[in-house]
Amino acid sequence: MTTTVGIRELARNSKILEQHDYVDVVDKRTHIYKGLFVSPRYAEEFKAYLARKIKKEKRKSLDDIMQFAGISDSQFGENSVQKLTAEKRKKYDE
């Protein structure tokens, strides 16, 4: 069972959280969605879902970054920044 309540109503009566599976919280005056409260019955399952989703997003972000890191990896090899700078100076000093 679900419901939508205002912030003030939730502050006055926290028993609403015990009676529903999840509760949408909306600012009744401005009609802005403020958040979601999940029943303790579903909290662990929801946390696990969020952890999987966050891990997937991080993996995708890292894969996107590593796509470009691979380009420079073959070009510069295992050299450090200092070594690359020294080689560059040597090249232009000659």
C-alpha cells in the first residue's frame, strides 16, 4: 500500500510510515517532490538494489575513462611524468 503525504503531515504523524509499503513526500504548497520513505520490510532489498545500480554506474564511468587511458598507455608506455618531461626537453634542446 502506498500514499502521498505532505512534509507537515509527516512531521505531525510519523505513524503513516508504519502503515504503508512506501510513502511519497511532496511539498503541498509548491508541489515539489521531496523524496521517498521505504518500509523497513523492503529496506534491505532496496539498499541492495541501489548498491547494484551505483556499482553499475561507476563501472560504466570507469570504462568510459579507461577507453581514453588506453590511448595514452601505448603511446607513453610505463614512463613517469618526470621521465616524459625530461625526454621532451631533450628533444627540443637538440
